[in-house]
Amino acid sequence: MNYISTRDKSVKVTAAKAIAQGISNEGGLFVPDTFPTFSEEDFRKLSQMDYKERAKIVLKDFLNDFTDEEINYCVEGAYTGSFDDENPAPLALIGDKKRILELWHGPTCAFKDLALQLLPYLLSTSAKKVNDGKKTVILVATSGDTGKAALEGFKDVPDTEIIVFYPSDGVSPMQKLQMDSQLGENVHVCAIKGNFDDAQTGVKNIFTDNEVKEKLLENNMLFSSANSINWGRLAPQIVYYVSAYCDQLLLEKPDLEKGFNVVVPTGNFGNILAAYYAKKMGVPINKLICASNANNVLTDFIKTGEYDRNRSFYTTISPSMDILISSNLERMLFELTGNDDKKVAALQADLSSKGKYTVDGEIKEKLNSLFWAGCCDDEATIKTIGEYFNLYGYLCDTHTAVAVNVYDQYVKETGDTRPAVIASTASPYKFCDSVLTAVTDKKADSEFGNVKLLSQLTKTSVPKPIKDLENATVRFKEICEKDQMLKAVYKALGIN
């Protein structure tokens, strides 16, 4: 297996090179040139294994230049002692058909932990193969969860520096505190005056600036990424959809004769793309249901075939989805066009210059055969949290609630009642103020007072990583203009 660029498929690199480099030189994203496929017998064998063993087998096919010993080292290091009950991705059953895939039992209480506990191991192993002893600089734009998960994963990893940018007014108070109090000698955090798309665009521009690359090389450094543009982020996400299928095979009544649907709250398209790749490998996923908040650019694209970021940007109570430029959609376009790199490059050029593009009828038909899309606003999100807690005693965060709401829309519109795996992407305690509003009209006089009140009222436990934040010391207070991000990078790295 080689990795090719979505904008120039003549570029072919190894898995280690794709992970270490993060993004192709011309701005394209790396994708495998072939995909492994698993038989039903393979899945049944996997179902008898624990999560770590499943991960080793799935990842081995994507990391074909890693030895078995290296894969074992990476997986054991990432998933031993980092997650509740040593089970990174448990299924919670709600009613007859809803299977909630809880992806927030890791050290930062968000789904990004599943990939970002593993990525530092993958990246450091890759760097030894291809980077000739140079220090790796991880550059991250975050809408909330990726930043903290990346900081925690790369904290004090030798020969790395990590710099995280987040929108100053675009994350929850808990997300902000998680990042600004991060420990580690090699970590740097900076807020920007702008939204996530500004941060993401700034990071991409820095990544692809040849002058900046030369400056880093002069200082024996190379850029890489912990965002989902890095294949090392996506591959671990495929694992948990494979694992979710295996866990369903063990249910008393799996009810999977007609497959199952997957529902994902998504902004950057990476999490739902991983589910598509799992389907491509043989997991019997029927429909991929894309759930958006008020920033519904993906909903409109899936329904109309036009991607248009020229619209109002909303700051919502589900901030990790407050995105108008969905980077990983580029990988899906590469699939839908039959790996037509020139067409993908042209569409991305239109997005860059005009802020929009429209796909042809054939691509739209393929898109609609795979995906269904819906959205809901903050009011509907709050209502859904309250309803599901009252009906089932299950407490959702503000992102999971968007997925649950859109799934209910899907069933109502289509009548499709086959089982659904709904990706639950964060602990409700990361968005405590909003979740509390959904279950009571009471409020405490502080953020952590609200955390304790929510726990008391719902009889749910506060995750330890959230508890530990109460006495955390804020280390990072820097805010920069969006056009000053490069200056902040040089300052963090001590480059003049």
C-alpha cells in the first residue's frame, strides 16, 4: 500500500512518510491507493478480541512499513491505562435500535483521544524512519477538542514541539481551561481573534509556505499535523467503527441482517469519513447520516451538491462543529470522482478563490446513495438533551444531541428503523452550562459549581479529568490576530 495525494496522485509515499509529513507539498491530503477488505469470518474473529487486538489487526493493513513490534508498541502505549475500564469505545444501548458509541472515556473526555493517544506513537515511529533526526513541529488548529487531545498526547514527547491555535470566543469555558492549563515543556497554546476556519486556514497557509519550510529546516525542524488532515489521525478512527460492528455481533439480538446506520455529528468531516472507510472495508453500514448544527454547510452540500462557505458563521453550544470549511471532504471528493486528482484540485481551487463549488450530477448521485444529512439549532439541541434524559435517563452532550436529533429526523422522513450506531463525541461535562440548562432551570455561581449541580441532579459521575481542572493553573494567555499566527509560531519555537 502506498499513499497518494488527492491533488496529485503521481505523488506516492509510504505510510510513515504520509504520517510524518501530514500534508502533501501541493496541499493535497494523503489517502491509501488501495483498501483492505475483511470477510464476515474476519469480523467474527475480531469480535472475540479486545479493543487493542482489534486495533493492531486493522492498523497493520494501513501501516505496511511498520513492523509487528512497532504496531504493538504504538497500540499498547496508546490504549493501556489511558481509558476508563481499559475499554476506549463502549456501546451504550438506548431503546431497541439506538446504540450509542461512547468515544469520550479518555484523558480529555472527547472522541479525539481515540486517535490522539495513538498519533504521537505513530508519528515518533514514523519520524525515526524518514526525518533524519529533525525535530517535529506539530501545528494544530482546533475548534475545541482536538487541541486538548493533541496537547495531552504530545506532552513531553521527545523531539517534538506542539503549537495549538483556537478561536478565542469559539470554545466552551471547559475546553478553554483544558488547553490554557496544559502541562508539558514542549507545548504552546495561542488563542486567535477569529473563528475556527480562520485558524485552520492560517495553519494550512503556514504548512504550505516554502519560505517557512526552509526557515524550519535551517533550525533542524519539520512540520507535521495532528489535525485530521493527517492520515495518522484518521486510521485510528476507522478502528472504532470496526470495533462497534464487532461489539454488535456479540449482542443477544444484533438484528444486523440488513446492516446498520451510522450517525455522526461532524464539522470537519473526518469522523464520518472514517465510518465510510470502515464501510469500504466490509463493515455492513447502510447509510452514513451526517449531523450538523446551525453551521449546516455539509447538510446543504449533501442535499444540493453545492458547497458554499459564503454564509453566516454561528457560534453555537456545539462549538466543535462550528466549521464552514470541512477539510476532510476533499478525501471524500477523491473517492466520489474515482480518484480524479485534477477534478479535486479544481474544486478545491474554486473553494479557495470563490468560496464555493458545485459537483456534477453523477457525483451527487453517488453522494446521496451513501449519505443522508440533517441539522438542528441550539434550541432543538437543548430540547433533545432534556427529552433523552427524561425518557431514557441518558445524558448527552451538545454534539451527541445534534446527532440524536438528526437521526430522529432521518427515521421520521425515511421510515428506516434498522439499528443505528450514534457517535457520542464528548462527555456532557465538557459543555456543562448548556447541558444543565436542558435538565433544570437552576444554576450555581461558578463553572465547577454547575458541574457539581449537574452531577447531583442527574446522578451521573463527573469524569476525573474534569474534576482535576478545578484547581488547574492557567499557563497560556496569549491572543493574536489571525494574520499574526506565523509570528506566534516563530516565537514559540525560538526562531528569529
